Amino acid sequence: MTIGLKENIQKFLQELQSFDCKLIAVSKTYPVETILEAYNQGIRIFGENKVQELLPKSEALPKDIQWHLIGHLQTNKVKYIAPFIHLIHSVDSFKLLQEINKQAVKNNRVISCLLQIYIADEETKFGLSFEETKSLLESTELENMNNVLIKGFMGMATNTENEEQIRMEFKSLKSFFEQCRIEIQRKNIALSELSMGMSGDYRIALEEGSTMIRVGSAIFGRRNYI
């Protein structure tokens, strides 16, 4: 058993009992054996950043795992995950959404997606602006995509010690999310999920209305990058 893994998982599950929020165990860079340990402690939702790392893990691990793609997704990689992916958090362009719909049709599936929205004060992060998101949700092109379901938004706050800035960024995304829930009613849009918060800022995200937190190192321990 990985040191502290059981205790870390129990701590998070206990903390989340007061919130309507799911725990996504971010398993990028961790081996199959460690993920299986977390699975045996009751975790069923795992998040991966890279398709090439996700594929062998999905083959090796139990089939009732819900795999979430949380990293930047290239259009040419969609076909590999389309048969089984549970939720894609990182849809940051209309082109990518079109490809997801195309591959979902081929696999006779409806693929659930979150639109990734740019809320941070960092140029290295991806995402749509609020204006771009609204235009996409209201577009006639989206209405014709029968094999994608927009379930909500994902956002990453600025990597900073300034908790007020982080809170402001999460609060702005939550406000926009609620606005869109009221104003936009379409057959392939069902806004129910708000993916905000990682190991360093998940408590603020919970307070600001996150329905999914993406936690890796705070569960599995420090990563050893190759």
C-alpha cells in the first residue's frame, strides 16, 4: 500500500460529504498499481492528462472506472478515446467539439463534455472566453451535433498564493455558469457540472460551488516526473 494513500482518500471523501461534489483522482504519471490501490479504496473516477498515457491504463484497469480526460486534447487524438471516455473536461474550441461529435457518431455514443473556460491571469493556460463560450452555446452549428452533450464548464485558477484572486476567478466562473443555465435551453446542453479546484485550491473551489475537484498529488503523493 502506498504510504498515506488510504488516509488521504478517506480525508477527501469525508470532507466532500458536506458538499455536492465529486472527487476526480488525477492519476497522471502514477502507475497502474497505485491507481488500483485507490480503486480498492472506493475511487471510481480517475482523470488523465494525456491520451497516450490513458489508453494503456484503461486497458489494464477495471472496466467500471469512469475515465475523465482533463488535459489539453488534440483533435487527432479524439478517435482513440471516443469508444470509452466518460467525460472530456478540456473542450477549448469549436473545431475540437466537431471532432468529438464526429468520433462519437462512429462509435454510436453521446460523449459528455465540459467547455474549458479561461479564467486565470496566465498565458500558459488554455480556454474559451466567456464571450466565445456564449457564442458557441448559442450557435446553430452546435444544435446539429446530436452526439455531444455539454454538461458544464471547467476552469483553472491562476497559480498564485493570492487566495482572493483565486476566489474571484472561481466566483466569476460560477456566476457565468448560473447565467448560462438560466438563459440557454437546448437539447444537447444540460449544464450541471462545474469542474474547479485542484490540490492547492480545492477548498476555495468547494466554497465557490464546484461540483468536481481534480486532485492528484494530495491523494497519491508527490509525482516523480521522468
